[in-house]
Amino acid sequence: MTKHVAVLMGGWSAEREVSLRSGAACGAALESVGYRVTPIDIDRDIGATLAAMRPDVAFNALHGRVGEDGTIQGILEILRIPYTHSGVLASAIAMQKDKAKIMFTAAGVPVAHGMLVNRFEAAREHVLPPPYVIKPVNEGSSVGVIIVHEGRSHPPQELGRPDWTFGDTLLAETFVAGRELTCAVMGDRALGVIDIVSNTGEFYDYDAKYAKGGSTHVFPANLKQNIYQHVQELALRAHRALGCRGVSRTDFRYDDRPEGTGELIALEVNTQPGMTETSLVPELAAHAGLSFGELVRWMVEDASLDR
């Protein structure tokens, strides 16, 4: 009997548009490998919708809050519908960057020095010596990230504006210069390492992630073999530290500049990495010998409860 897969996408987070693209791509790929697919642009009645539909599997193509913070996972657990990616606890911790950093440190995964700050205080005075980074505690896709450069005389004024939508408590971290690296984990193995070069600005921001031509992916990353393997080891360690399941992707900064510190730090674990035509995980899986269809099939067959 053909499995019925509900592809959950869209929603109302800041990453809605990217999620719709991920969901459309995954739904088409799942149909191409033989599944019966129902795409669902989720709304506040998603629990009732799924209870009436009773799909065999929920393919989670949501990004950002609700889909990535443990909320949808909890609904699926209550309904006893097997689902892809990580479970309630891992999703919630990974989305809360300050809590995830505690887990990383305990597992021996290096992170940048940082602290939680109030956005109004951070708008009045520098909370760390520049250069530093201010970011929302629980958003993804680099939404709301601000880099405060060395020599900047005043803190970021946009933090105090009434149209700021990313919460009053933010994470401030020392800026680590150098390269942006990423490594995916699939099941119990780390895939390759990509060096991401932004073509839109100084870091891998929203446009660099999702606009065509927004970034160049150097793959495999041109690293010394011991560094390459160390990134893979740290990605797997971070995945396990949070209790992730299925596919995740960990982002790193590596300062290998001639005048640099040699520092390698983990930025975050993405429990719902993008699955669009410009996304990194499909590229990493392809290098490991898996087509896009084979990747999403693996994710469906890996789906379970109590994750």
C-alpha cells in the first residue's frame, strides 16, 4: 500500500516563504519516488486538519518558530503521526540558541563568548567590545542578525525601534572572523563540509542563503584534512548533544586568516535545514551518492514517534 505523506509547509513564521519553497520541492520529489503526497500550508487548525486526514507520515518542511521549536512536533506526538527530523526536546533546545550553547559546551563543542541582553540596553550602549554580533535568540535563516563592526562609535539603533519584531531578549556574541563552514548529519553519520562564500555581503545572511547566486558553495571545503575531519566530528557531536534525529546541519565560523586566531566555533544546529534548489543539505547528500528523491525517501522511511 502506498504511504500517504502530508508535507507540512508555510505557516506564519518569518521563514514562511522559504518553507513554501522547501515543501514544494520535497513534495514533488516524494511524488516522483512513489508516495501519495498532500501538501499542507499550515494554519492554527493544523491539529484538527491532521486528525481528520490521518496521514501515514508527516514530512516537516517548516522553518522557524512553530515548525522548528518543538510545537508541531508536540502536536504530531499527541496525534501519534510519525514525523521527520528531530523531536520535541531537541527541536526546542536547538531553536533557543542560548540553551543550545550550554549543551554544546558540555559536549566539548566550542562556541563564541556571548550573553543574553535586553534590546533597549543594547541600543543605548555597546554590550561587548566591537566587533560583535547581535542576534534573535529563537529565529533562523539569519533573520534579524546585526554585525557591529570594530570602530563603530554607537550601538545598533534599529534595536530600539518600535517596528523591531524579534523579541526584547537577544544574544550578543563576540564576532569570529574568517570562513563560514557547514556540515550536515544524516542519521548517525556526518556528510561533507562546505565553505560558504556570500556574494551579497559580509556573512551568510538571508539573501545569501535563498537568492539565486546569493552565495558560492565551495565543496568539498578547501581545508587541511585534520580540520575537515574535526568539523565533521563537531557536527556529529553537536547533533548528538541536542538529541537530534534524521537530518540536521551545523554551521561554523573558522578564522584561518594569516593574522587570525585559528578559532573554530559552532554557531548553531539547524534541525529543519532548508530543502530548496539552493539549499546545502541536498548538495551534501548528492555528494554522498543520494539523489534528491532518495534523500527525501530516506527521511520518510526514518520518520517515527518519540524522537
